[in-house]
Amino acid sequence: LGPPATAPRPLTIREDQSGGIYVAGAEEVEVHDLSSMLACLDQGTSRRATGSTEMNTHSSRSHAIFSIIIDQRLTPPAG
């Protein structure tokens, strides 16, 4: 994981040619254990952009998407 960005990168929700939805500009990181996954979550939380809303200057509005894809593979027994 790299250091937190000083300014958030712009993310845009797009639709591909087959109708699938994806987030342009999102970062995908492969992890192999829980602590690495939690480090990614912490880093994403620190990069969230917040700001006041028109209705309430003391309130903030921020959204985050954190997707987890689990790939489990069985290893054949040795021997």
C-alpha cells in the first residue's frame, strides 16, 4: 500500500459495453490475509473526501465502496 494521497482521485461510475457497472479510477489491491485487508480499509477511510452540504454546514457527506472478492482454491493432498 502506498502513502495516502494528498488529494482524492476523482472516481466515476461507468457502464461498460455489456451493461456491467464499474468505478473508473478505483484501486484494486490483492491481499492474502486479514491484516492486509484491514490496512486497505483504513487507507480508504483516510482518503475519503468530506465537505459540508447545502442543507447543513456542520454536516458532511461522503461515500465509500469497499468490495471484497474471495477466491478459495483447494490444494490437492500431497502424495
